[in-house]
Amino acid sequence: MPAAAPPGGLEADFAAAMAGLGPFGASPLLAAGVSGGPHSLALAVLAAGWAAGRGGRVLALVADHGLRAESAAEATGVAARLSRIGIEARVLPLGLLPGSGLHERARVARLAALAGAAEAAGAPWLLLGQHRADQAETLVFRALRGSGVAGLAGMAAARPAGGVMILRPLLGVAPSAIERFLAARGLVPVRDPSNDDPRFARARLRRSLGDPGGEGPGVAALVEAAGAFGARRARLRAAVAERLAACAGFRPEGWAVLDGPALGRDPVAEAALSVLVQALGGGAHPPARAAVAAMLARGGGSLGGAFWRGRFIGREPGRCAPRVAAAPGKVWDGRWRVVEAPEAASVGAAGPGFARGGAGAARPGLPGFVVAGLPVLWDAAGQVVAGPGPGPGWRVEFRPESGPIA
């Protein structure tokens, strides 16, 4: 194991950041996403020291994308190296297929795998290693894509993801400080050549900023701007939560009663409707602002996989994902996690032909489109045997990828 460094420096910065993200209680169990690169490696080492000082421990999670023949060996090597310095590690095979949008698909799959593994291990906090230069790049990248206030706030230091809370305690740290931290301990990270590959937009953007150490005035200004947008985002979220409490009655089955007049037509109403559409529609990203404004002006319609008609808003049945095996922990349609189910069954949408008087009948007066988009249990013969709603040996939980509704 590398020699311990004197207290202070990055350890103190990490501890201060964690103090602002807590409380954690006694003997905390933390999960950390680790690629073996400098930032995630430093994160694992810092988190392990911080947790050990509180009687806790860290579980490092190493994702293997499976896109290159050597990726499995590389991931296993990172895990073995972490084990040698006293950090428990597990490899998570993702099994991604080549094709378009590979970087985005890999990012989504990796985050889902990390969050799922952390939750399964009983670790309520998942630490990721993004730093201040990453925050600056994110702000510019989103600005170029036309993001609004929420997007321009950059990455949040803490946000929910399924059953865990994602924490980014290095978000205020310059990458040059991370490199110095590793060098002082004799730790040599793995370098991913794709990070500098000009074929990828992020790599070109990183090069254009011209500040790999993240200590220059340009990065500082961008991070400060992200902080200002973050404060605006926090105020907007508080206003959205208050508006939703006044106009929407969310149901744990994954739909809501929405009072259009109480929702209003102002920017807070647009933001509130966006939250509902993303959660109920199962989207990984918020719908476009112009599309939300148009839906609000119409007082209903379809957007982002959600359907709003009259007093009800729920999943658009025709956009539901195909059925999947109903194994505990399986996520269906980006919104539902299977908790309990019998063997050889599948979970999928009830569909328009579902008989309301059948097993687990829906509540009287609920529109057909709401019922059709709810999850039910199907047997091997293609018959509905349970749902919507829980039944003996069958339960699913509404867990939208966007996190809890504000």
C-alpha cells in the first residue's frame, strides 16, 4: 500500500465536501464508481480513508463496457489493484453493443449499473469522481445544446438516482490537484486514450478550453457561472415543489391527478409540468422547453412518453417498453423496479385490452389510458395474472430514472 500522506491538503478538502453532503451516521458504507483513471482512483483512496476514520468502508464498482476485447481484463486489473491497497472492488459487466450514440449509451448504462449495484450492496451513497474542469466542460457543452437554467447549472453535487444518492465530492477540485495527490502517493492511474480522441465532442471541447489542469481563469469563470445557475435552479425547484403540492396529486401507481388552472401558465408551471412529464413518461432527460410550453398552452396532449387529458396525466400506453422478465431488481420502462415476482413471469403494460374487472382491478373512474400504461404480471401463455397494483407474490415500485418528483 502507498505510504500515508500527512493530514491536510486534498484529504481536508474532501472531508469538507463530504460534511456538506451528509449526514452519514456511524460506520457509513459508500460505493464509488472507479474506472482506474486519475480522478476516480483518487476518489476511491480519499473515500476509503474518510470512511475508515468513521468505522465504515468503501465498495469500489468497476464497470466493464465490453466494447473491446481487452476491456474485461482491464476492469479485472483495476479491481485487483484496488484490492491490493485495501479497497474492496467488484466488476460490473455491461455488455454494450456497438452502434450509434455509443458514448451516451455507455454513460447511461454505466450509471444505471453503478446505482443498481450500490443499492443491492446496501450502500445508500454512490460517489462519482467528476471535478471542476468537468463542471466547466458540462456548462459549455449544455450551452451549445441550448439548455435552460437547469442544464446550465451543471452537475449537482448531490442528486437521487433510483434507490441511492449520487455524490460528487470532488466537484470543486481542480484536476491538477488530483494528479499531485496521486503522485505524492506513488499511484499511477490508467489513462483512457478516448478522452483525447478528437472524434468525440467532449474531447474537442476539452482541448478548446486549453486548461487541462483546471486552474485557469476560464475554468474558474465557467464554474462560477454554473454556481450562479445552480442557485437559480435551487430556487426554481423550491417553487416547483410548492406548485406541484398545490395542483397535482401523485399516485404511487405512476400517474397523477392534475388541476390545470391551479398549475397556471407561468415559467414555474412549465417547469412543474416538465417534471411530471419526465417522471411519468420515463425519460432520461427533461422534454424540450418549447414542447412543454406548447403542451401547457394546449392544456393536454402527448409529450415525452406521457399523456395528459382532462384531470389525469400518466404514461402514454403506446410508448411503453416491451415486456421483460419479472426478476427482482429488473427495471421495466425506465420507471418500474420489480421487487417480488414469481418465476417464469414477465412484467409489461396492461394495454388497451386489459379487463378492469380482472385481477387487481384498477380503481373505479380511472381513465382507460392510465390503466393501459400501468404494469401488470404476465404468465408464459401471455395472460395477465396480476396487477395493476401489488398482489400475492407480486410487487413493483415506481422508480423513475429522473428521481423523486419534486
